[in-house]
Amino acid sequence: MSKFLSFKSDPISQPAAVDPLERRTWCLLRIQVGTRSFSRFWDRALEESRTTLGVAAFPIAEWLVKNWWSLFNELCPRNPIPRIGVVAPGWHSWTRRHCLRAADSSVLLPSLYIYSDGRDLIAESHPDRSDSLPNFPGEFLCDEAEVIDGRATESALSTFIDQTFDRIEGVDGDRATRAVEQWHAIRNADEEEAGYCKLVGRMGLDPYDPEEISDHLAAFFEAMLDEDDPLARDLTEVAKPDAVEAQWRWVMDVSRDFALGPRSIDPPFAPPARTGSPAEYGYDFARRVRAYADQMDAPIQSVEAIARIAVRSPFNAVDRSHVPGRGIKAVVGQSAAGEFLVVGPEAPGHCSRRFKDARSLYHAIATTSPSQRLVTDAYSSDQKASRAFAAELLAPRDALLDRLAGSVAGPEAIDRLSREFQVSPLVVQMQLKNAGVEISLD
């Protein structure tokens, strides 16, 4: 049985609430994923934990409606979500769209993040540090991250919103009217409109807010991009509003100039089953490529050479600079002549070029059956799998462990292994760390 996120509210009276929207919707709220409570809370006054919260449901329903298309379609901009502080530009705005605590700063809500990884929906809850909220009655305890069923979660959250808005019927005011009208638009969106809203939401924009998306940009999305096109998904996972049109033109120009399209052949070995995490899938795929090429643990001298074995066709990297904006590394596809091409700006340094080419090989084998694809900085399931594939293809964990003396990897060992396998020291560190090796950089 699939897991999904649900908000379950039991109405209670709160005559002290001044705002009629809050007074009408005060409730005991329980947040669950399957049988797990994501609203588990340590109550300092009672000196015990509880799972229900006394809150107004309207601000939560209003926040869900405002951010609906981003919640279900926008990726996390980095991995993992930081526990403390702001680590990158734009992080505050992403948090406002995806962290439930942003729904109402006047009440205590959990740091529950809802976001897409490009394939599944993720619910991730962070606990509060002890005594980090001195002005509130306690701290949240849940420290969980779950892959959840997107459709079932949509249905459960829709029920919560419907029940909440039923309770404010007859309340006047722009705030209520705006929320109810936007929810009506979401519920009644046809397939074409929903596809447009998903594309816009994936970029962190509210399709109903003219201050966030101009008429010109809206027309571009409607005319040029198709939600069902994997290439458009790749682009909107990483593009920013001020560069998306120029980036799309660059991708289309490259695709036209090199006659790039989907692959017409299958790999000469069975791909792994899509179970487990994207990283596990990427690792498994890399091991199968190495096994087929009879390169189980030796350093790979040429990505292009092993790629030609894996895809049974020429595989070449072509430099094409001047990508507008940020985030796009390359376009990968099969040309009309039958060769696989990796077209994009030249990566800085030998190790970076090899890693980009290895990521591109993953896409050539695993993702290009419907169309050419992009190699990007995004943290979608496909892009995460490509990074894991590249790391395992170029620097297999078992091979690194065989060459490591002891259970601790210091700077000299990391440097030696990175030179032998022609990867960056960071790739070696991450591979060893994931294998349980202690990293010492002192």
C-alpha cells in the first residue's frame, strides 16, 4: 500500500481568535505519512510528546493553494536540505514555497518540506533543536524523509482544503475570496492548463500571479513548451525565469545543428530494475556497464571508449559554448548519422570533463529513448542517478576500498586514488564516505 501525506483536522472552538477566518477553522491538526506522525511534538508544559496541534486550518489551506503547483513539481535546489542557516541565494524563497512552517509565523508548525524529485514526491520533516524555540511551548521531534504517492497526497490535501473552505463560507474579505477562487481554478484546470501550470510551478512560479509570471513569459510557456516533453522538464527543473527563453533557444539550436534526437538502439545488456533510490539505480547501471566492458575494477582511461562498447555506436563530446544562464551542462542525444553526441561548454579541467562525459553516458543509455536530454545541475532523480553512475563508473567503491590501507582515508590516500582513477578528490571522498570509510582531511 502506497504512503501519502495527510492533514486531518478536528474542529474545535476558539472564541479568543480575532480573525474570523481563524476562528471558523480552529482545529486539532494531525499530520501523517502512513502510520507515522509528522506532527509529533514535545510539550514542555506537559513534559510529554503529543501528535495533535491546536491551530487555525485556514492559513495552512491558503498556503497549500498558493504553492500548489510548486509543491508537487518543483525540485529541491540542493541535496540535502540544510538543517541550519541559509546556504545559497534564493533559499528563503524556496523555503517559503515548500516548508509548512512558512504558512503561519504566529503559530508553531513543523519544519515539514514537500517537494518533487522529478519522479516522486518527498515529505521531509526536520526536528527542532532543544530549546531553539523559547517563545513557543515546545519543539517538534520528527526526523523523517519519505517517498510518498503524489496522486494520493493530492487527494488527501484536496480533502483538507475543501473541508477548511467549507467552514469559511459566508466570510467576506479579499483574503478568503482570493484563496477560494484560486482553489476553484486549480480544481477545474483542464489537461492543457494543468500541463502549463506544472511547467510554471516547477520553476517556483505561481501561474495565477501576474507579478510572478508576465504575459510574455506565459505566452512562451504556452507556445513553446510541453509538459510531456522530457527535454522541457529537464529545462524547467533548472532554468530561471530571466534565462529560460534564451536557454530553450540554445537547446533547440544545438539539437537542430547536430540533428540530435532519441536513441534508436537499446544497450546490449539488461538495465537494472527501478527500485531503491536514484543513487542505487545509478550505481547498479554503472556496474553493469563495467561488467559488460570487462572492466570491473581497473581505472577507465577513456570514457569515450567504454561508452562505444556500452551504446554500440560512436560516442563523442563536442564543445559548444555560450549557454545562457546557469545550470545546463550539455545536450545528449543520437544524431541522424547514428553517433551519440554530448554537446555543451567544455568543462574546466580533465577530471570535470570525464565526469560530465560519464554523466552523459548514463543519459545516453538510460533516459534518451523518448528524446535527447539535458545534463544539468538539478537534483532530479535522473540527474542524481547520473551523478551516482559517473562516480561508480569512474571510481568504483570496491576498487577504492581494495586500494585503501585501513579504515580511515587521509589526504594522501584521497589524492593518490583521485590521480589513479582520474576523478576529483571530492568524488573519491564521497565514494568512500558512502562505503562507511572515515574521512580525515587534517
